[in-house]
Amino acid sequence: IVEPGKRVAVIGGKLIGSEVAEYISDREKEVILIEETGALCGDAGNRVKLLLTERLGNYPNLEIKLKTNVEKINDRSIVIQKEGKIEEVEGVNMVVLAMGAKANNMLADELKRESKVSDIYTVGDCVIPRKMTDAIYEGFIIANKI
């Protein structure tokens, strides 16, 4: 377990980034949550989004910066840009990247090339990054097929 720093920048304000910001804020650390779009939790369902954004608004130690891009990460600061204005945020001693995921199907591709297995099925994030429930559902479908 990594203990959060005193002042943490969380880059990415979708569901995961927002939950991470809440988790760190609960530990009474200063948090700056940076999201390049104009909305938090853009990938969450309406109810989850409503409840989480409401909770985030109750943390005095959490600063939310929407429509903001990170230009540079330094040893003790980050440089951000919003609407053409550049700002250096000092005193940042930890950065959490929650900027998305990328599919990785290298193992399936390698197994297919070697042809040692007759049927190979791919599910979950190796197909396309999504939610855990999607992977569980795909696994269920494939298991019934087998």
C-alpha cells in the first residue's frame, strides 16, 4: 500500500479518477482533481455520477479543475493549462494518472500464432477497456458456449 502524499494531483476525472480523489481526500490530504472535459464521472451511470459528484463537493481539501490540461509534471509541481492560461501548481508531491485504459491482447495473439490451442476466446479489457461487469458477462456467454 502506498501512502498518499500531502498534496496529490489526480489527472483524469472520469469514474476511477473521481473515486481515487475521494479516497485520498478521505485521508485528509490535499487533492487537485484535473479533468480535461467539462464534466466529472463522464463514464458513470446517472445515479453513481450524481452521488459521487455530490460527495466530492463536500471535501474542503479537494479542488476540482475542469476543462484543464496537464502540460508538464515536475518533481514538486505540475503545469496546467485552462482556456489558454498557464499555471504552475507548486507543492505537489504525488501524481496519480487515471487517464484511461488500453486493450492488451498480446497473449491471445501469441497463442493464436503458435496454434497450440484450438479455440481461443477473448473477453474483457483485452478486447476493449470497459467495466468489470462487461467482462463477467462476456465470460459467462463464452462459458455457456463451451
